Amino acid sequence: MQPPQRHRGTLVRVNMTPMIDVTFLLIIFFLLSSHLAQQETQLELDLPSAASGRQAVDDERPRLSVNVSSDGSVMLGSTETEPQEMGRRLAIERERLGNDLEVRIRADRSVPYSAVEPVLLACAEAEIWNVTFAVFKKVESRESRVKDQKK
């Protein structure tokens, strides 16, 4: 009869350093990406209202925001851009993000059309045909509904 074999206790250790590194990198990535997303839409604009339209759908389509402030300055994302440079920059973004790129124009309600027209021309120059305007849904007051019913 043989004596029972004794196993030498081998200690298995998991190296946690790579997992901690990846975790910290993910935290930094999400913090930066959320900060950049906030910067893009942080510009406070008094958007016009519209009686018709449809709710924006958050799909996987790549989208750029172009902000036109009340003083007429134009920002592509969070970077102020000259109208002469807008077409070139939009073409670069279309090449990078694909032909399905959507441009959402957020223009202050006090901005004249002459400040928005160069953005539309730049989109056409860059061959971007999916252009939308950000607006608020027009809210009818109770008084206006009562007047319409009396007519």
C-alpha cells in the first residue's frame, strides 16, 4: 500500500494590474466623451418653434451639429468656423464618417436667413443632403384653442 500523495499547495494568483489599467482607461474615455458631447450642445440658443415636424430619432447615423448664434457666429460642433472654411471641413467629416452623415442646424430664432444660407451652401458643396433644423414644438395656448373652436 502506498502512502497518500501530498500535493504541494501551489498558489495561483491573478495579476489585477492589467484589469485595473483597462478600468481606469474606460473611466477616462467615458468622462472625456461625455464632456465633449456636453460641449457640443452646451451653446444656449433660443431655437425657433414650429407647428409641424417630427421628433428627432437617436439612431446610429453619424450626426454633426452646426450652431448659429444670435451674433451670426457659426460653430461646427464646439469649434467656431468661418463660413469660407465650412464646406471643406464638412467634406472632410463626410469622408471620415460616411455618406450617411446628417447635419443638424441649430440656429437662434433672431438670426436672419443670410447667416444660415452659407451653412446650407457648405452642406451642398460637401454633398451632404441630409440636413435638419432643430426647433421647438409649438405649444398652443388654451386661449388659441378656444378661439379656433368658436370659428
